[in-house]
Amino acid sequence: MGDTRPTSDFHARNITAESVARLVAALDAQDTNDGVGRLRAWAHTALDARPGERAIDIGSGTGSQTQALAAAVAPHGEVLGIEPNAGIRMVAEQRAVEAGSQARFVDGDALTLHLPDSSVDIVWCERVLQHLLEPEKAVAEIARVLRPGGRVALLDTDWATTILHPGDPDTIAALTSGALDAAADPYSGRKLVGRLTAAGLVIDDRGSQALLQDHTSVAWPLIRMLGDSAVSRELITEKQRDLLYADITEAAEQAALHMSVTMFGAVAHRPW
């Protein structure tokens, strides 16, 4: 996914068998989220991929959306998933074979697409820009490879929209600041339209979905990771952290927990 923060599991220097397993599990969980599904369905409708077209999926991950694009452009179209993480790419290749999909996958970088100018009809790029130190370069590359009339869907999270309730507001702010620190550009979702426009593309549609967690259970691995991080950075005390844990445990028992983050999407085309 291009040049990412060294602290990111997506950074090439950090790729291990354990990180691959963790990332695959996270991507699979995202595939089952209702909000993700609704935003993807909207984006696919707006893109309107057609039989015979050529598409690329930048940062294709486990290939779920690469396969969706491959089905849309079949039988004579072509879809290429571009994924720099070799372990995840291997999973995507295996899944595509098992599904009988024509999707293909290659190593690649969002900042330097090894494709000719004006050679692609469709670009899908989901939750990639937030990991890049130079996201504008990636969008410029997308504009370069798109044919006149070609379409792109950018989908990304805006981590500043993270909501956790109930709990002490200051303690929650300390926890959610960890989500902001984890991404190279935590505000990527709100910047999609501006970045596409700056690259000379024309906006066709915009969308968003709040990605809601189950209100009856606590996502403890994530909560504990953020809580321990806030304590280690001395933003809160262990007592404050434990009081928050108690508040959200009680809320979950009463089916009153709210935890969410908002994901945004923009669909645009290269003018003729």
C-alpha cells in the first residue's frame, strides 16, 4: 500500500507470519460488517463496471472486492489486484482459485503503478490512503492510468469520527487518540473529494456509513489495546482506564453500548 508509517503492519519491513494472520482476520471481520457492505454496494452501483472493461483494485488485500469486480467485467474483462503484502496476496490468490474467479494479483505500490497512461476503465481503492505518507501521489497515479471516461471509487475511514459511549469524556478522548496516531492520515475519509478534484477528476457521487460495533458485547482486543496505550503514554491512569472498562462492560450488559467509526466514499471519473 505504498510508503506507510513504520509502525503500521502494512509496512513491508513489519510483515511477519503473525502480522499476516492478524491482518487477514481483521480484513475478514470487516467483510462481514453491515456498514462496510452497504458502502461497498453503493460504490459498486455508482461505478457500474461493465463486461469487457479493465479494472484494478489498489491495496486489494484478501481480494474480496477484486473478485466482485472480476464478476462484473466477466467474461472478457480483466481485473488486477495490486497488493504489496506477499502473505496477504497469497491468501487472495488461493481464494480466487477456490472461487473460480478470473481475478489476478500482483505485487505493487500505490505510489507507482506499473501501468501505461490511460489504460484502465475502473479503479477501486479502499482503506489505502490512510496508510500513505503521500496520498496525493497515489491519487495522481490513479488519474494517470484512468482512460477518459474511466471511473474510480475511493473508500476510506475517518478515525476522528470514532465514538465510544458511555464513559468519562476525557478518558475516552485519551483512548480514541490512539486510533488517530495509528494511521499516517487519520482524516483521510474527509479528504477524498478534495484529493480527487485536485487530480483533475470529476466527482459523480459521495457516500458514507457509520461502522457500528455490536451494542451487546465489547470489542475487548481493540479496547484493551487502546486503553493500555493510553496508560503507557501517561494520558490516563490505570484507575481511569479500569473505570472506563467497568462503564462499557455495564453498558454492554444493558445492550446500551455504542462504538463506531465513519467510513466515507467518493466516486469520480476522468473527463473526456
